[in-house]
Amino acid sequence: MDNIMKRLFKALPTLIRSIFYQANWNIENMQGTGFSWLLKDLSKRFNIGLGNIGSNKRADYFNTNPYFVTFMLGMFLKEAESGQAVDEYKSTYASVFGALGDSFFWHSLRPLTFFLSLFIALYEPMFAMFFYLIFFNIFNIGFKFLGFYLGYNYGTNVIDLFRTVSFANWSDIADMASIFFMGGTFALAIKYISNSDPINSVAIFKTAIFFIVGFVTSKYINAPFTLIAGAIIVTAIMLLQNI
Amino acid sequence: MSLQQGILLFFLSGFASLDRVGINMMLSRPIVISSIIGITFDQILICILLGAIFEFIGMLEVPVGTVILKDDSFAGYSSSVLISLGAISHNNLSILLAIILVTLMIYPVTLTDIYCRKFNKLMITRAFNENKSNENSDSFLIRIGLLVSFIRGVIIYNLATLLIFLTLYNIDYFTKTEVSPIYYLVLLFILLMGCLFRFLNGELFIKLIFLVVGFAASWIIL
Amino acid sequence: MERIIFRVDDRFIHGQVIEGWINHFLIKNIILINDSIADDVKKTFIYKSTMPRNTKLDVMSINAFLQLDILNEYKKGYLLIIVGSIHDLKLISSNIPKENSYINIGCLATTSRDITVTDNCFINKEELECLVNISNKYSKDIYAHKLPWEKPINLKDIHSNQTNIEKMQG
């Protein structure tokens, strides 16, 4: 069996632990406790000193995107085995993975998964939830397990891989796909509220106005207040129509 | 509400809060929580629509650095529970009132999340001061973090929902209308879609092209 | 927002910078000023790999930045200039344009410093004095400003609060 695969299986319990490593998130050391917990666990499994940690060393500040933490673990193991000082790159990679992960997972993947789920909901509402969980977690679990493999395989040169697959652009691609499906959702919404009349100009006008108002106000007002203001306006319209 | 449904809500509120803090497997997304509640109480369509509306609150924020996101999971949970337990009627204005109240309640609920993080900080400072930092203490801190998040979800989500429930239940009678609110919920959904359109990356012109192409494709195909 | 944004951030490029500043203002030009990163080809490459499409990152040393004519080199659009410490900001302060520039402090996460400005910005007394001096010298306010949509905190307010506390204690 491939040497790296053997390590992957040996590290499996640590990788499963990595799902929970953010639980002590705090403003003192951010994810530091969790990362130290994972490193100590990995260190014990491979019987090797990992990074600047001793058994009693307090957890340092550490913060990255949670879906990328196993890349760091793989990298630490690889560099420790080859006697390199990985700590030098710890903060660099933590920041960089934070930037890449926040853009892709938090900014772009959530809206894309959401719009895809909405389309699934059209056919079978019950499947929407399962689709959401499965689609998002393919990336989540994929990054968690593949991340360790790749982090170990490439060591501190793992960024080459991200460069090769143009990872920094994935966010833009996902956003464009989200907008495409947003357009689709828009059309369906108009069809729904125009009561089966295929081209209802009043419905198109109304929805377009709401869309533009949302676009403009989001520059100045945050989402909850936009929602509250929208709900008040909609209530007023409803009451006026009722009179 | 049956005992099984009650147990499900107990665990759902706890796990949603837990997922936000420590797991990130998206069980806490409003559309997921609302769907689960919708399936349980046989109210799937309206629950999905409510979940979709509150989903935007989370999508329009990114948890960078020390930013703690507004608790949209609570919003999805609470609104779906309210409609499932009959605090608000389907053909009733109170559904919009519920949206307003739930959205306002997001702020104090998020505050409890902030206090949970402060509690984590307190725990870690104590461990530092007592010079207890080994694998066992890290593991203990992680477990405490998970437990506190779970308890926060169970207590805070349900308490806040109960408060809104009592408010709405008393005024529900006065706000009955014959107009279906679904139409207006769709309008709200589109309003928030406008916000998201700005939020997503890309040049405005290119975004518009994608929007129109998506619109046309959906219009023709579906 | 002013066109040329100076930011002090010990994590240089991370989620807050990309999601908060670069994407929010559609910034196309970024300069990272740090002597050790400028000397390290690998670290430079790592930071450059995080840049979104059509966004250019230049990594340069403090001396190289001091030779740079910012206003002529970057005539249009936003420019984000990142340094890693208040000390580095002081060293480059002579090249901060008087017009069209905004200085903000982002993440300085070493909690051992005794003055808490924001939840991820901690500074010591000398650094606060240094910031106030730069602010006075260039008649420019300096803010602790994590994300563009959050309310900025004027460092002069922190300084006057700190002075009051010291007076009371004294």
C-alpha cells in the first residue's frame, strides 16, 4: 500500500477529531486550543514531535478556515518527518488558507448550494435538505481527508497545487453559477406570483422593483434590517390591498 | 406536538447551535433546519420558504476573523416551529409579523453566542493560569465548548421561540386576513436576492448577463 | 473611502483582507511591505497565490517602498498597502500621501500587549504613542477598523482614554 495512504489511515482518528476542533473557539487564541489538541493527538499517533508544541505547552493563537486545518496537519507531519522547521510557515499558511477558505466555502459555496437545493425542492421538497447536506459536505469531507493527504504529499509546497487548479478563482466561478441559478429562481418566482399567466407584466415589474431595492439598500443596510424593512413594507401593501 | 416531535426539536435546537460553533457540517443552515421541522410536522413547503428567507441573513455575512455571524439558525428553527405549532396561520398577516419578531430576536440570541465564546475564553485563561495545558486539558476544553453550545441551543432557541409564540398567539386573532402571505413571502425572497446579487463577486455587467441567461433558461425550460 | 488604504495587519493577507477589503472595494492593486517576506521567494509566492482574478499583489521591502512614487505609479482605483506592524508603519510613514489616504489598524493579535483596541487588536503603550505621533505629524486620523462595514475606532480616542486612566491611577 502507498506509504501516504498508510499514514492517512493511521491519522484517521485525528482527522475525525478535526470535525470538532473549533469547539473552543474564543477571542484569546481563536482555534488555538483545537489545533494544539489535534497536533498533540497526531504527535502521539506517529510518535514524533510536531511543530513548536510540548506536552505542556499552552495553545498559541491559531486561526484559519476550518475546512483547511487538515492541510496544516499533513504539512506538519511531513516536515517533522523530514526534519524541517514547519513553524516558519505556520502563520503564513494559516492566513492564506483562511483567505482561500473564507472566499470559497463561506462566501461562494453556501449560496451555490442554496440555489441548487431550491431547484431540487421544486421537484421534491424533501430532497432539498439532503442535497444541501450532501453537496456541501462532499467539499467539507473531501477537503478534510484529501487535505491531509495533499498536505503530507506536498509539504510546505502545497500552495503549488492551489495555484495549479487556480483555487483562488473557484470562488468567482461558484458565484457566477449562483447568479445563473438566481436568475432561474427569479423566473420561477415570477411564474409563481403571476398565477400561471405566462407573461404578467405587473408581476415582472413588481419583482424587478423588489430586486433592485434589495440591491441598492444592501449597500447601506445589513440583511436583518433589510428583511425587517421589507416585511413592514410588504405588510403595508397587504393591508392596503385588503381595505 | 407528540413526544417524538418534542425530542426531535430538543436535539435539533442543540445540534444546530453546536454545528454553528464546532462542527460546520451545515446542519445549522436555516433551510436544512426548516426542512427537518417541515418534514416532521408535515408543513414542508412553507417551512422551506421561511428557511430560504432566513438563509440570506447567513449568506450575506462571512465569518472572517473574530466576526460572529448573526444566528440565522435560530431564525430558521424558530419560524418553522412557530408555523408548525400553529402560533401563526398560513393565510394570516401574522406570518410577516413573525418574520419581524424572529429577525429582531436574532440579536439577543446572537449575544448569547458571543457569551459562549467569552466562556470559552474564561476556561482557557483559567487553564493557562493553572498551567494546565496538555492533551487532556485541551480535550476537556473542546468537550466543554461542545456541551455549552448544545445547551445554549436547547435553552436559548426554545426560550426565544416561546416568547415569540406567546406574543403571536395573543395577537393572531386580530390579524386574520383572507390574503395568502406566500405571494408576499416570495416578494421578500426576491428583495433579499437583490442583496445577494450585490454581495457575490464579479463585475456588475457580467453578473447581469449571467442573471439574464439563468432567467431565460429557467423561463424556457421550466 | 479614500483611494489609498494603509493597513497594519500582522497576518498580512487573510479572510478579513480578501473578503472585507479587497472584495468590498474591488481593489485591484495591493502592496505588501515586509522585509523578510520580500526576501523569501516561497512566502511571496504563497501570498500571491491567494489573489482573486485580476488582482495584483506586489511584495516589497521597506526601502523599496520608500523609493516608490505611489501617486504616479497607481493613478486610478483603490490601492491597499499592508504592513505587518506599527513599527513598519512608522518606517514607511514618510511615504504616506497627505491626500486620498486612509490608515487603519486591522489584526494585531498578540494578546500579551496590554491595551485592547478591538477583539483582535492589542497594542502596547509605545505603539499607541507612535500611532498618535504619526497621526499628529501627518494631520491624519488613524483608525482601528477590522472590516469596512464596521464602525471604525479613532486611535486618538483610545489614547485619551488611556491618558485619563493613567491620571486616575496616578
